[in-house]
Amino acid sequence: MAIEDNPESRTKYGEELRAKREAAGFTQEELSQRAVMSRTHIAHIEAGRRRPDPADARRLDSVLGTGGFFERFLPTLDGRKVAEHFAEVLEFEHQATVIRQYAPKLVPGFLQTEAYAREVLSSGYPPKNDEERDRLLAARLERARVLEDFDKPIVWTMLDEAVLRRPIGGPLVMCEQLRHLLALGESRRIRLHVLPCEAGAHAVLEGHVSLLWFSDLPPIAYVEGLKNGRVWELPSMVRQCQEVYDHALGDALSHMRSLALIRSVAEDYWHEAQ
């Protein structure tokens, strides 16, 4: 299943919520208590970073006395097609000041080359036709724009060594992908750490995690598994995810040693392709 997501409409939705909340004389905290929603969740909706679900909209309408306005407004958020379980986190990437992520199986989406991303999107189940795959590919490549500014966001990426060794698309595709990571790491645009296989069991063994910080809102955590994902805002859960990440980082190679390993594996792929 997929949903449509339009950042511009989401921003307007947030502006309407802020205006009607202030007209009712509520702070975000007061609205959160009356609507049984977290203050952080309301803040993200007002900032245009998060899409409310129908239950959220109904509670907001009830508390603010808006006669179903926010529930009827939901269809206007339609726009760009993304996977449902990842829709919430796409806009977070572009608003974040710091991103730290761990990837256990694949290069993270906004670091993927076009050839690598095409191969990944071609291998899913159920199969996608070329038109659908190319739409998803365009959306994935668009995510790379998060790296256009050198200073923001600060990106730390921890890769399981399996990500380097899994020959997605064959040796030439992998060589190009790893050289792309090298270029980003050597230019200091991102910081790379490889979690080597020899580390054995580690704290983030179970799956992908992304940690995001913002200039004006509390940090969040995003965890993902097969066909599902979840954004965590609860401070205790976010802190737990941060601690797990930091614990695993202690088992990872340094940035320079990670670059050396990536370079070596890229050369192996290059020689294999010849």
C-alpha cells in the first residue's frame, strides 16, 4: 500500500492547525492534553513535518470545534508517492540538522547511486513494472538533495560490512557505489563507520535505525524492518535508540579505517569486473 505526500500542502495544514489552536487560546501542551496526542506530535504537524492520520484529525476537530475541517483537509495532502511506512521520515531528512543512521543490509537511500538504486527497486516483491520502478527511482534520487549543503545536515552513517560485500547489481555497480561513498567520506561531507563482521553480535543487529536532530524541535528516532517502519518521538524511546546506536558505534571501525576498507573492497570489485 502507498500514500501520497505533498510537503507544501502539509505546511498549509500545519499553519491552519496553529491558527485555530491559537484562536482557541490553547498552547501546544494544552491541546496535546485535550486531544490525547503528544506535544511533539502536534509541533511536527504544525511545522509541516508530519502527516496526521484520520484519528488525529478527528480528535483535533473535536477539541477545537472545527466541524470536521481537519479530517476533510486530509485528502489535500496528496502529491508525491512514497512507501507508506517511510512517508513520515522523508521530510524529516530535509529539516534535520544532524542525521545518524545504521544500515544493516543496503546503502541508505539518499547515499545510493542511480544504478544501485535501480537494482534495489527492481528486486522487490511483488514485482514493479518499469514505470512504477522509475517513479520510485526518481523519488529516491531526489532524496540525495539533502546533501547539497556542505554544512547541513551533519551525517554520520554506520554500515554493516555486509553492505559492502553484497554484490547488488554486480561488480561494476558496486564499484561505482562504493567510490561514491568514498568521495562523500573523503570530502568530509559525511562521516562513515563500518561495523565489521568480526564484531559478531552487536547492539543494532536487529535492523535499520535513523536518529534525527532539529534546530527547533526534539530529536526523533526511526526504526525499520520488513515492510514496516516507525517514528519514535517519546523521549525515553529516542534516548534508548541513541544509546543503542552509540554502543554499536563503539564496535565500528574509525572513519579513516572505514574509508580504507571501502576503498579496498571497491578495488576488488573493479578487478573482478575486468
